[in-house]
Amino acid sequence: MEKVEGYVKRAKDLEVYKRAYVVSLAVHKATLAFPKIEQYALADQLRRSSKGICANLAEGFAKQTHSKAEFARFISMAIGSCSEVETWISYAFDLEYISQAQRDEWLQSYGQVYGMLVNLRVKLG
């Protein structure tokens, strides 16, 4: 992890970012196999919300030099995206686009990411 004067230099160096990024890639790849009718609906929502976690972390991290409160706000948005992706995962499973094993793996991963985001927000005060 790159650090400058005791601080993480970029959002992508945060462990929570790394975990969210890896699972978002898996989600993206898997949704490409969803039925055509879902490519601009459920699959797109899954891709957007999963990527939104990392995007919000990156944008908020860049703004923290001006405002810790702004970073905390973006972390809250990332938490919202995390909850959203969990909902879309449930839909994908119930519509039989993903297996129970896939659902369980993704929900576990996003549960960990969610907890890490909450802890990060708490640390900001």
C-alpha cells in the first residue's frame, strides 16, 4: 500500500476498495451471460451498483483533502450501493440467473465490504 506521510495515497490502495473491485469484476463478467432482455435492466443495475462502490470511494477519497465530511458522505453512498447490489443479487438468484453458490459467495463478499465501509466511516468521525 502506497502511503505518503502516514496516509494512504490513493483510494485504490484501501483494502475495502480492493475487495469491492475484485467482486465487481466477477459480477460484471457473470452478468454478461444474463439473458438479452436483462442486459439493459437487471444486469446493468448489478454492474452499476457494484462498480458504484469503488467509484464513490475514489471520488470521496480525492475530496478528503478538502473535507473529511465529504469523504464520509461518499462512503455513505458506497454503503448505499453495497446494499443496492445485494438486492439485485437476490433478484438474479430468484430469477435463476445465478446459482445459490454464486449468490452466497457474492453476498458474503458484499457483507464484508459493507462492514469495512461502515468501519471506515466511523473512523472518520
